[in-house]
Amino acid sequence: MTLDQLPLGTPARILAVDWSLLVPEEAHRLRALGLEEGADVRLAYRGIFMTRDPLAVEVGRMTVALRRVHARAMQVEALYSEAHGVPA
């Protein structure tokens, strides 16, 4: 699933980013913010308008606003608690 499809509040890890979908300057900025392969993230907010932009993504102790097009370039997997089988 892509980051924009992740249910709100679900912790996840970025598995892959299709950097070719992004403008090079935007890709560089996202990497500088820690939004790259292996990063643990949590979708905190979706916009309420038709495009549902912006998205607020928690990365570590920081919250980053992303456009939906950026989130669609990121493949994520939800992280689950092994003991309970539910999101951590």
C-alpha cells in the first residue's frame, strides 16, 4: 500500500520510494526530512477538501506536511505488535 492509503494513526515503515515520480528538488527535501526507505512513520492527518491534501506524517518527533502525490510515491507496510496482532 502507499502512504496515502495508510489508515490514520497506524504506525508503518517505508519500504520503497519511487523517486522517479518526484521532482529532484522535492525528492532531495523529503530525504533531508527523513522520509526515505526504512523510516518509521505514522499518518496523523488528511485534509478535508476534495484532494484530501495536505497529509500530516509523523517521522520520529517531527510532523511533516506532504502533498498526496508525494505520499503515493512511498510504499509502506503497517507495523503490528507480534503479541497482539494489532497495530502497535
